[in-house]
Amino acid sequence: MSKPRTTAGKRNVQQHKREKAKAKQERRAARRLEDTETESTVVEATESELIEELASIHRAVETASMSPEDFETRREQIRLQLEQIERRGQN
């Protein structure tokens, strides 16, 4: 059997639990805020247009007319738009 904690020890454990819970709440709130920001972007293209654009940027990288950094950025934007289309289709 373990030794009973002192009052100060119990207080420290409880304070640590409260701090951990608060940090968790803040992370969740930040994640919810990010989700609402990404959902607020308007999908302007259809799924087939986005897929064609994805193929186009792949060709641009292969021919070295687009930098890999620009490719990654644009690919991520297309992926987010495709996810929005998918979510709307599920609703």
C-alpha cells in the first residue's frame, strides 16, 4: 500500500490535473476554430474541375514550370476543396 499524500501533495496533484484539463480545452477550442475557418472557404469549382487542376499541377511540376513548394500549397488547397465537396455530398 502506498503512503498517504500530504495536503500539499494532494493540492499539487489537483492543480496539475486542472492545468492539464485547461490545456486540453484550449487545444480543442483552437481545433474547432481552425475547422470553422477551413469550412468558410467557398468551393468555386466542381469535383471534375479540381481533379483536372490537380493533374495540371502534377504536369507543371514534372516539366519544372512550378516549384515544389507552390505545388504542395496548391495541392493542399485542392484537397481541402475536394473534402468540402465530399462533406456536402454526405449531408
